[in-house]
Amino acid sequence: MFESPDAIIKQLFLQPGSVVVDMGAGMGAFSIASAKNIGINGTVYAVEVQRQLLNVISENAKHAGVGNVRVIWGDIERDHGTKLADHVADVVILANTLFQTENKDAVISECVRLLKSGGRFLIVDWKETSIGAGPRPDQLVTTVALDTLMSKFNMKRTETINAGAHHYGILYK
């Protein structure tokens, strides 16, 4: 379904020592791929609301041999729901998550709050052409709707990322 998280993260050209926040981290695939790319002096915060996945992320990171993933239980739909400080992240990743959220404005607001000045925000979500393979049509966030949403937060599209046949990847700054 996805281009591999490793392939997507490679397209970000993460710098060693960066701070990355993976919002709605799931099982940690993007967290682990990021951790490998930023080295031991970098930090990845894997934020997940489903408590049962927190140990899964930690175990997957351990199995992958990365020790720079910090797991956080947090609600990304709430102001300061991640419990992270303002302007902590060089990169925020929201992969395959936005379509699942009820309050998209709150999610984007929380993500933008975390970005350092000049930070980048990667959103990976389902393409409109993925109907049948992904979520219901009424759950899809089109790229046009996403650009409109992001403009409310003064975020501008800077480039697209190859995220596979069923997903788009868009970088904002």
C-alpha cells in the first residue's frame, strides 16, 4: 500500500541530530525510519493515542537497533495534547493519520505548534484514486482540501514526496 517508510524518509534528507515528531505513530514504522536517518544525536518522538501501541513502538525500535525513539502517549487532536514544548521539531510527520481524525484543524494546529522556525511538515495520506483500497470516500482528505487547511496555518506546500500508488506525500513549510 505505502511506498516503504524508509524510502519516504530518505526523500526528506534528514540532517544528523534532528528532532522529528511522528504524530499518530501507529506501530512506529516512520519513527524507526527517521531514527535511522538522524543518528544517535537526534531524537524521534513517537506520539500515539492508542496505549496498547506504545510498547509495540518501543519493542519495534529496540528490534531495529535504534535507541533514539521516545514514545509518548498523547492526543494529537488537543492543544498541547502531545505534552511536547513549542517549537521542538525540525520535522513533523503525519502519516496515514489525518483521514482518521475528527478535528483536523486541531491536529494541524498541534503539529504546527511543534515546528521550529523553518521546520518542515510531511503529510502522507490516501489518494482519491485509492477508493476501495483505503478509507471511505467521505474520510479522504484531498490534496486540494489539504492545501486549503494548511493555508489557515500559513503553511505552504514546498514539494511532493513519492508515497506509493495509493498515498500522496506533501511537504509544507
